[in-house]
Amino acid sequence: INLEGKPFQMPIIVGTEDEKALDITSLRAQTGYITLDPGYKNTGATQSAITFLDGEKGILRYRGYPIEQLAEKSNFIEVAYLLIYGSLPTSEQLNDFSDRIRRHTLVNEDMRKILDGFPSTAHPMGILSALVSSLTAFYPESLKSNQTEDEMNLSIVRLMAKMPTIAAWSYKNSIGHPVNYPKNKLDYASNFLNMMFSYPTEDYEIDPVVVDALNKLLILHADHEQNCSTSTVRLVGSAHASLYSSVSAGISALWGPLHGGANQAVIEMLEAIKADGGDSKKFIEKAKDKNDPFRLMGFGHRVYKNFDPRARIIKKSADDVLNALGIKDPVLNIAKELEEAALNDSYFVERKLYPNVDFYSGIIYRALGIPTNMFTVMFALGRLPGWIAQWKEMRENKEPIGRPRQIYVGETERDYVPL
Ligand code: MLT
């Protein structure tokens, strides 16, 4: 905005050399406009080498690799390594990383006592955030502001390893059932599924289709540059808070319904349409009617003015998973009809309202047996390597403590008059 509070489009200047070349002071003097200030890092002005996103063209790449290729060909641990360490692992590096994660999947038994203190009504996200933060109590060296590379890597591996255990325990708590311990002969995704769905009375049968779908979902959610939770992780970490407390803050940010709650809202909307008779066209008309409170959830995205590339992959995966598992979920058809109707309707086309990642993900989660109150936890599990990578990048770049820029719009100076 300019100094009169009117909107103004400033060119965004990225890169130190460009910033130097530009005489910001003279530009400010000439225009009176507020300019990008590289001193205010970790907000809109963060530079990052992790995830490239072009919302106009619908492109998403992790460290240069297109999301489509990663979702198709790799697994979650490989992508986590890529995001955190910057390049794809050799098979030796991948084995080593996976083995180290395996060794740390158990959480301290005292954590069980903390878990036991939560009522079964506690939301799994509240438990996840609290228990991740409480890892600092068990690993106080994580609080060191000047961790060595090895210490930092150990914190990273511990968090990657323990998060599925904590996540599955948060679910078991919500249904009042005993927790399962990790089984280290299983791979990352299978181990999580086993902790979620095994019972003392019945073993969970791990289906490769489910494992594959889960890997894909986790990969698609692994990073998305400076969204609400990721900037939170960077900002909290910029005060040299530990990795665990920074990620715990990110989990709280993601818990907000506008961020991580979107796929739950989509499922609820699809169920409501089904209950109403399943007429998708009727709801497309309602969505266009400004006076109607109905909103089409899972359409449009703050940065995508084109198809969300994650949505394309998820839609196909939803089809594949439901077919492979022989599940007929009528809400998948309603979702497809809504998408079809919207993409052929000038109202949506002109506004560039395309389905986003949340539009289909809830349908797959349900097919995998994951209940709605765990949808955000699944998002957090997927986003973990992205949060770690962003935290690590910010620390390694020795970025200053974040301080978002404020433009004061309140009262000018007033005199206090006693009553
Ligand atoms: C995400 O993946 O974090 C969401 O799409 C939100 C965003 O990136 O703005």
C-alpha cells in the first residue's frame, strides 16, 4: 500500500546483487512507497532454495524435481532426504538415513505418562503439538543455539522417527484404546499404519496399495514454500528456539481450520450434498449465488491461478486407491461431477477457481481408514520434512531473528485525561 493506504503493486526484487543495485532510499524518496526490506526476513521476504512454486503455471518442484516425478517414482523418506539435505540420496545414503530413523522410533516411556494425562476428547493435533514440544525435555541438547552438524542431524532424525509414533498414539488416545509400539522391521509408512490400526486382539494386514497411496499423500504434502505453518516454523526458529518447539508451533498453525482443516471441510460439504440428494449442479448454482451462504470448499488457492498440480495427482490416486480396495464412495462421484461442472462454467473459469489439493485428499484418507479428526495430523506428518528443511536452511544461513514489518494505522498521539 502507499502511504495514503491505497493499493500499489511494487516490483519484487530478489537477490542480494539486485538489492544492492537498486537505490532503495532514492526510490522511497521518489515514491513514498514501502519497499521490500531484506532486514525483515522470515516473513514475505524470505529467500529459499527448497521449493519452487509458480502459481500462474501450476508448477511445483522440490529442489528442482517436479512433484509429478517424485510422487510417481520415489518414496517419502527419499523425498524427506531431498528436502532436508538438498539432493537425492544415493542408495547408501538412503539406507543409512532410513536405518537411523528406524533406530529412534520409540519414544521415552515418560511420554506415555504425558499422553495418559490427556482426556480422550483431546484433539489429536493438540496432543501432537504438545508431545513434539515436550521432546525438548528428553533431549535438552536440542535447545542449544549452536548445535554442531551431528547434533542437528540427530535432532532431525529423532523427530522424523518419533512423529509417526506420537501421531498414531494421539489417535489411539482419541478412541480410548491402548497404544501400539513401533515395529522397526516395517518401513516408515507401514509402521505408522500398523501403530494406527493394530489391536491387541487383531493384527493389521498391511496392504501395499495403502502403503503406496500413503507415501504419495505424504510426498504431495511435504513442502509448499512460505505458507502459514512453514513461516511460523521459520519465525519461531529464527529466535533459535529448538527444532522441536519450532515444529510444535508449526503444528499449531496447521491446526487452524483455514490451513490444515480444508480437506475436512470438503468431506463435510460432499456429505451434505450427498444427504441432499447428490445434485452437484444445484450446488454449483448455489456457490455462484452471493446471497446463498453455501461455499464450494476445496476450490481455488491463494497462490494457484491455474490447476494445483497436487490436485491432479491426488485425483488419479483417489481413483486408483478406491478401485484397488474395491471401495465405492459416492462422494468421489459427487466430487468429480462438481469439478467437471465448475471447470465448464464461466463463473469458475473466469475466477480461475480450480480444485486444490484438499479437494480429493480426504476421500483417500477415508478409504485408507483414517478418520476425519486425523486429517490434519496426516498433513503434519507429510509436512514434517518441509518444516525441518526450512528450519535448517534458516539456521544454516544464519538469518537474523524475524520481525514482521508493521505499518501503524492506529490513532495518532492522544493526551491522557484522567476520569
Ligand atoms: C499448503 O500446502 O500449505 C497449503 O496449500 C497452503 C499454502 O501453501 O498456502
